Amino acid sequence: MEKKLSLIGVNKTYKLDNRETFQALYDINVEFEKGELVSIVGESGSGKSTLMNLIGGLDSDFSGQIIADGEDLKNLNEKGLDKYRKNKVGFVFQSFNLISHLSILDNVTLALTLSNVSEKEKVKKATEMLRKVGLHSQLKKKPSQLSGGQKQRVAIARALINDPEIIIADEPTGALDSQTSMQILDILKEIADDGKLVIMVTHSEKVASVSSRVVEIADGKIVNDHINKDYKKNVKEVDDDEPTLVIPKIDLDADKPKKKKIGKERQNLSLISAIRLSFHNMWASRVKNFLMAFGVAIGIGSLILMMSFSSGINDFIDNTMKSYSNPKIVTVSKKTNSMADALQYDKLKFTDTDIEELKADINSFLQEELKADINSFLQFEVNDDNIDFGFSLMTMVLPEATVTDRDDFEKENPKNIYYLYSIPPYYSESNVIKGTMSQETTYKDGKIEREDGYPKNGGGFMFTKAIYKLFPNESSDNIIGKKVQINLRLPDGTSFTFIDKICGIMDTSVMSDFLVAYIDYKYLEALFNEKAEGMFAPTNIYIHTGSKSITDKINDYLSDPKSKYAGSLEDSLAGMFSSMSSTVGTSLTVISCISLLVSAMMILVVLYMSVTERTKEIGVLKSIGARRKDIKRIFTSESFLVGVLSGLMGIIFNLLLTLIIWLVLKFTIGLAPLSYRWWYFLVAMGVSIVISMLSGLYPASKAAKLDPVESLRRE
């Protein structure tokens, strides 16, 4: 007969914890042939299980030779042993070792899944195999719903599904009653009679009595090897209605073009199959996985919220600044080193000489910048045609009242100093003037226009809403037309007092809570000249650039610490608030990242515990040929699915949380600075998947490195 398995001089030694050694097998020499039903018998500790592990390729640490189908197992690397277990050996275990959360059909197709057989083909073959062992009506049941005999039939079907030449059965009837045991032995006998080598490891004399050959082992040595002369092969007539265990060859290339040969990797577990298997695993522990994903989702949702807060604050600042600024106009003022300087008119004003020097400095800077910028075709020069003038100065604003009342007001408000500000040329009526205007005064294109001519004394000032504080006993409708006194004292001692009416209320958002008096520059110049001819000079220069690119370049020049000039108050405020919002946004994001780090640790712990809980399952997978890469891919796929689930839950959690926060803020402070970008959700999903997969790397690696023999022993 054809030799299927030969063991030549096989020795096996274990290293003990105390650095001593224990020899489990001594110089084993034995041969097995196709069609044999062999029982390896012996007492516990005799070495029969060790021998089974070596023959099955679960343990490769031995000396000697084990030649299976012409191939020496000692010469096979890890991948070769995986392939050997997948294609040439089938295991049937005493405790069945079925995966509890998979259906009967899925338990049987598992080996085909590792071989990357198509879904249609593997279901067809597994269904046929279960029909042959009498379980074709139990396909959708879970192992817990079967009897012991039925479970062992499933284990046999799983062992046979890849059509191996060697079947190793470890105490196949140890957990069964006598009647069921005989049914299982009949099935194993039928497999052997079909031409396969069946090796049973047992200590039962009853099992040994039905074998064609009995090999007795004691203290690691073969002490007896004899043929059962009474053994007879089953001879039965073919009945089309009765299932038989004649197993057709499985063509793994059936779904592929015949002309294209598939190489070594044709039987690898595919990524899609790994994800499907991982989904089954996760569904089996869905409560645990849901709670874990929810923990990560809180961190993901918080991250999106923090990003939306940060962008919302920035958008609010940008929109506010745009409401009274123009990207094609640059505001230039003189740089001051202290608050005291900001109150001194002579240090703020631009003389004719200053204006010419400013134009020369900026033109020189632009000339070099535009020349160096190879992507720029812009040409720009500051001249009299593209500049306007403005005025701003800290001053005192008081309501018109009796001297006594005014003195009392000054005592109560000793620092009642505010801005007197000419109307910038970039303010527009539609987005700045939200308040009521007097009938004879309107605002248009940067000027105050009145029906009775322009300019004229008594034309009035416009104020921010803070002016209401100076008239606590008046309603907002009665403010228009009220008179105020503006006291202005210059450094040389010259004092100016302007008494004029309130002709309008301006709402400039950020500046609304500060008392600022706005007035047309030419009208203010006329008021000054009535007091002292030639004393008035601008403190601001407005440059109409016509291009945001030029505006940005000039602003770069103004922001240089070496520059003698500064930008506008709006730019300063925008920079300050942007810096603050950036700091706040960064802080909030860091807090979210800390929560994500905690979530990552939680994923790592849960997946590591999952590896511990599923150690035996991992051993089963390795016994049917799963490679390290396959085990790692299954656990990595679980990490990926956890990441996807966490990301989706995080997005939903964020949307619900955002709605609540938006409603609370809107109805309490009237403002909800939340702004979303579509890519926030992609970032959140990406972060969720990345941290989940990174957290799953160690558990996946740990699972892949588990020893199959030790794994199968785990209870």
C-alpha cells in the first residue's frame, strides 16, 4: 500500500520553567498507510497527544523526520506548516472546538474561508458535507443548540471540508455516550475505508477494538504495534437516497480562468472575508463592542464639537471684521509705544511730510516684493489718487447738561474716555448702520449727507449703541436729536469743545459695546478749522489697493516690528481675537485628544481581553491552517470595524450635542458660534479608525503569536 506518513527517529523534549528538560518522545519510528484506521492508545502522560501535535503540524520543535505525502515537516517553515494543516490534515477534537457564535454552516465553511473559496462555492460544499453527516437540516443552528453527537459530526465535516488525506481525531468519543460513540466511529471508519488515513488518539479499548491497527505508546515509546485481523472494510451498495462520505475533490480554482495558474497565495484569507468573519465575532459580543464604541464616540463627537467651536469663533470674528472693513483697503496709522502716546495728537497725526515719506516707504517695499514674487504680475504704487484720510483719537464724550450735572458725571466717571473716529471709506450702510437716522441726515458712500447742504455745522455725530448708557432715562427712539459734548485737549494745551446732536446709531458688532463717535472726515475738518485754522491733520491714511494681494503685502509691511507704522484698530482687534480663539480652540482640541487617548487605551484593553477570551478559538483557527497574517488580519479588521462604528456614533452624538448646545446658547446669549466644515466628519472618521487600528495592533500581534498547542489546551 502507498505510504502516507512516516516517522523516523522522532524525539521530542520540553524545556521546563526551572531550566530542566523533559523528554516526551523517544526515537519514534512508525509508518502509516492510506486507508488505515489507526488508534494510538496509552495512559495519560504517555506522549500520545504530543505525537498527535507533531503529526498534525501544530508543533514543529522536534528532532528526526516526519514525512507526510513525501514532504519532511522538519524542513517546512511557518507558512509551509500552515499550508500543510490547511490542505493535508483535518482535526477532530474531543471537546469539538466549534466556534460558539458561528452557525453550523459557518463553522464548516471556516476552513474554506481561510482558503479564499468563493461564497457560493463554499456554501455549496459545506451544505453537501453536512448532508453527508446527517445535519443538512441544522445549517442555521448554533453549536449550543446541538447534542454532543451532532457537534462531533460538525467537527468531522469541518475536518473533511478541504479534502485532506490525513484525519487526526483526539479522543473523538470521549465526551459522548456509548451509542453516539459508535455512530461517530462508524463515520470515521467510513472515511478510512474511502482511502484516507485516520489516526485516533484514545485511551479507550472499545475505540481501539474497531480500528484496523493499534499503536500502543508508553513513557514516550512505542511498545506495541499490531494489525487488527478482524477489521473489515465496509462494503455497501450505492443508494442514491442515502448520503455517503465519498468526498469529491474541491477545486479551489473552479471560479478562476483555467489558463491562469494561481500561485502560492491563492489560498490566503482575503480582506473581505476577514471583515465578514470579524463582523460575526463583533456581533456575538455586540453589547461589549457597542459600549466600547460609545466610549470612543464621546471623544470623537467632542473633537468635532471643539473644531466647530474654533471655526465658529473664527468665522464670527472674520464676518464681524468684514462688516466694517474692506479687503481692498489698507488702514495706516502711526505706531505708538504706550497708552499715553495714543492720547497725544501730535504723535498720531500725519503732516504733509509724513504722508510723502509713507508713500515712499510703502512703494519701495512693494517694488521689491513684487519683483521677488515670480508668480505676481501686479503693479501698484501709492499716490494721491488712491489714498483717503481719516481721524481717530481718544477723547471725552459727555451728555449736554448743566455745569453741575456735568461735574457730577465726571466725578462718577473719572475715566470716561472714548474714541472720536471719522467714518472709514469701507463702511457700508447695509451692514453697519442698523440704528435709526435723523430725517435730515443719511449715510452713503462714506459721507454724511443732509438735505440742506454739505458741510454745515450742527450736522451731528453717529454713535455706537453704547451711547444709550449716557442717557439712562431716555428710550432708544428719543436718543436721535439729543446733544452731546465732546471735549478734546491737544498736547500743546489747546482745547476743543464740540457740541452737536446725535444723528444716527451705528451697530459695528465688536465695537458696539464701546462708545465710539463716528463723523465724516471733511465735516470734522470743518469743525476744527472753525476753532483753529490749520490745526487739523489726519491720523489715518486709507490706501485703496484694488487687490487683496496688494492689501496683504502692505499689511505684512505694517506688521513688521521694524516698521514705523501700524494697521487699523480693526486689524489689531481681529488679530487679538483670532489669537485668543486659536488658543481656546487649541486648548479644547488638546482636551478632546486626551479623551481620545483614554478611548484608545480602552480599545486596547478590551481587545486584549478579547484575545484572552478567544484563545481556544485562535487555536482552532491555527489547527485548520490559519496563518499568523490571517489571525492578525481578523483582529485588525475588528479594530477597523470598531473604528467605523465609533466614528458613525461619534458623528451622531456630535450632531445631537451640537443641537442642544446651539439651542442653549441661542436662547441665553443670543449667539451660537458653531461652524462646520464637511471635512470635519471625514477627519473624525479617519481619527476614529486610526486610533482604533493603532490600539488593536498589539492585541492582534499577540493573537497571531499564540502557540496553537497551548491555545487548544486553554479552557
